[in-house]
Amino acid sequence: MVLKIEGLVKRFGATTAVAGIDLSVHAGTIFGIVGPNGAGKTTTLSMVTGLLKPDDGRVIVHGADVWAKPAVAKRNMGVLPDRLRLFDRLTGAQLLFYSGTLRGLSRAAVVARTADLARAFALDDALDRLVSDYSAGMTKKIALAAAMIHSPRLLVLDEPFESVDPVSSANIIDILRRYVGAGGTVVLSSHSMDLIERICDDVAVVVNGAVLDTGTVEQVRQGRTLEERFVQLAGGANKAEGLEWLHNFSD
């Protein structure tokens, strides 16, 4: 078991953002977390990665408690957070060097891995440019490269495909699949049900800070598309009532 979440709770004043989440993630899988806006996905992943302290519960990463043994747990993680913020006045090469050095890698290892990651993410020609000049897709790719440079056992990615073009998305998916094929593990959140259904092995549906269903994608789908099942669990689609005037077009 690479990741185990037990009874995770987070409150903000009178609001309970996460209400006792339990999840288990096995090695060599891609685990998707889906839910509507405000469901608690980002709050949950922030607690998993040690960015936010829970009010109750615990997170175990490869046998280490994230809050009792943070250095050990975080050594095994690579993180792509929500509302991505990078040191964008660095070049791509400088950002990767900084990330690798912080993780304790030697200069030679950082240089070699930077070259490998740049090739894999098709960033060879962008390494000498400032990250502030990158497109949204390139920014996501350099951030993911920085998260992977120390070869973590677990990648935690919050909306990794948001604002990413189809070509960059396909490139990232290919890299994640190869990473998982070599024994790595990915936990990601996304609003794209089609993407989750296509690339994930397991999925959890989170609504109002609670897990409504979890299991393999096939188990959760129950013969429907994942989007149909999600809408059913999340409370159904709102009917567009009261908009009859919209059908009477202006002259």
C-alpha cells in the first residue's frame, strides 16, 4: 500500500470541508479523485501532501505518517498543487536544478535527469527560456518534471490537465503510464470524467467532503459511463426550468 488515508477531517470555522475520508491506493496504479467544485478534492490532496494540517485522521505514505514523520513521507512524494505557483523568473533548466538540489541530488544527477525529462516532455528548446514565458501546457509540463526529478514513489497531481492542450495532454498521459508501468503510483484529481475513465485504474467520487463511492473504474461505473454515474451520485443534473423566454428570440 503506497498511500492510506484514514478518517481525514478538515474544518474551516463552521464549515466541514472534508468529513472523514478513508482511501487506500495500491502501488502501480493511477487513482482518480472526482467531484464537483467545492467537494473537498483540493483540501484532501493538500492534507495528503502535508501542505495543510488535518483536524483529525492521518495519512500514511509508504509506511510513514505525513505529520509524524514528514521528512520521510515527503521524500517519497512528488507534488503538482492546485493554483500552480512556480519560481517563474528562473529558466526551465534553473527550476529543475533548484528542485533536484532541494531533493538532495548531486549536480551530475540533476543535469542528467534534466536532459532526460526535457526530452520526455518535449521541452528541449525551452529550458533556457524563463518559465514566465511558457504557455499553460509547458508550465504544467515543467512543473510535473520538477515533481518527478527525484524519482518519487508517489505523484500527487491536482488538476494536472487543466488548461493543457490535447497534444501536451497526450504527452503527459504517456509519461504517467510509463511511470506507473515501472512501479510508480499516481493520485490525481480532474473534472474530466472521460479522462479519468480512460487512464485511471481506480476512482473515488467525493461530494461534500465525503467519499460516496470508490473502487475500480468498472466497479464505480456500474455499467454506465463514469459521467452518468457521477451525476447520479452527485445529485443529478439541474433542469433548465424557467428559461422559456430564451426560446423567444429578439428581432
